[in-house]
Amino acid sequence: MAPHRTSGISLHKRTEEEPDRPLHRGVHMVQELLTAAVAVGVAGVTYVVAAARVVKQYERGVVFRLGRLYGDARPPGFTLVVPGVDRLRKVNLQIVTMPVPAQEGITRDNVTVRVDAVVYFKVVDAPAAVVNVEDYRFAVSQMAQTSLRSIIGKSDLDDLLSNREKLNQGLELMIDSPAIGWGVQIDRVEIKDVSLPESMKRSMARQAEADRERRARVINADAELQASRKLAEAAQQMADTPSALQLRLLQTIVAVAAEKNSTLVLPFPVELLRFLERAGQPAPDQAVEAGPETDGHRPGSRDTG
């Protein structure tokens, strides 16, 4: 009887466990699917994070796929690359202000000067700026220095000091010609300062002073010439009308008297003195006629008494 009881109990246990097995299998499958979905999601997020790139408004992205240039430059905004396969290099398109170090040279008229400048340029072709030249900034800097030295040797000192606009245009053309192949455009070149030796500064100062002195003397001589012409005309006018000389004399006396001087030295014309002297002497006919009337004797009589 004991074995029969044991078999009954085992049959009862099997009937109770058989309905739970499909349920456990379904739960296990759901867990595996959730785990796989989470893994795929994590992998996708990781891939997107690794592949995502952001290009700013003033930049362009150049993509290299396995070392080769791939496509055109990427526009600004969000872009994706293949991680591990693509490499994105960003190129700035803003205008770059690059100072050119002072260059020392000898001008065409044999004067030693030091000249510095500044170059304004920007990248217009991002792939060319990355592929055609190793470092476009360094290339533009070296080209600007050599061009500045060349301009110094071809120019006179006066051109460096007073005709800079023409030299700036020449520098711009000299730098822009090779920079076109680098994807770079030169916007403007300006010469900042021209340093001269102290001896040259002193010579230029003496030259400027002598030039000003010459101009002053020429102006004074011209003034004297004009004054002499006016005086000659005035003298001719006074010679034609002698009364004008008297009026001028009176005007001179009035002008001197206005200064309230204690002593007045007045020039007196000799012709006027002679005129007054002749006016004060009696005429010969009047002297002969006035003699008998004043003495009471006739002409030719003699007093014996």
C-alpha cells in the first residue's frame, strides 16, 4: 500500500507544476527582450553621441573618410559622422587680424628703416585651406613678411612716409596672388609705422627747418617788393601834388601825438625849409624902392652935414 500512496502524491505534484512553466517562460522572454531593447538603445545613444557634431555659424566642417576628402564642406548646424571612420575638421571663416612683425630694410634711396604692418584676411574655401596648405595662417604671415621687405626695397623714403595708400595696394596684390590657391582672400593690408634712425630724424628736422626759413625769407622779400612798389607809387603821387606831403606830415604828427610821448622828433623836408627861406627874403626890386623911403634920401645923394 505504501508504494501506491507515493505514486499518487507524485502525480498530484506534476499536475500542480505543469500550469506554472509557460508563465515563467513568458516572463523570462519579456525580460530578455527588455534587456536587448535597453542594450540597443544604449548602443544607439552611444553611437549618436560619438557621431554627433555641431558646426557653428562662422565655421565650416571638412570631413575626411579614411584619410580622403569626403564631400563638400558641412554647413553650420547639427551633423553626423561615422565614428572611427570619419574625421571632422572645423575651419573658421571669420576675418583674421594678423600683425606683421617689423621688418628692417634699405629703401631705394639708401635709407635704413623698420616697417611693420597688419593684414586682414579670411578663408573663402575651407577644403582648399585644409588640403592645399599645412597651416594657412603661418603661410600668410611668412608671405606678408617677405612682401613687406620687397616693398621697402622698391620704394623711396618719401613714398613710405606720404604715399602709403599706394604701397598698401601693392602689398595686398603681392600677398593675395599666392593666397588664392590656399583658399584665403586678403581683404586689406595696412602699413602701421615707419621707424627711422635718429640721425635721419635730425637731418629731416634740419631740412624742414631750412625749408620753412626759406619760405619765410621769400615771403618777406615779396612783402618788401610789394611795399616798395606801393611807396614808389605814393612818392610819385606826392610829387605830382605837393600838398599831399603836408597832409601826410600832419597825419604823422597826429599818430605820434596819440602815443603821449614827451619828446617829438619830426623829420622836416629840406625842400620845405628852402621854400620858407625864399618866402621870407624880399624881392630885389622891393628892396631898392624901399631904401629911399626909409632913409629919407634920394638915390645917388650924399649926406655932407
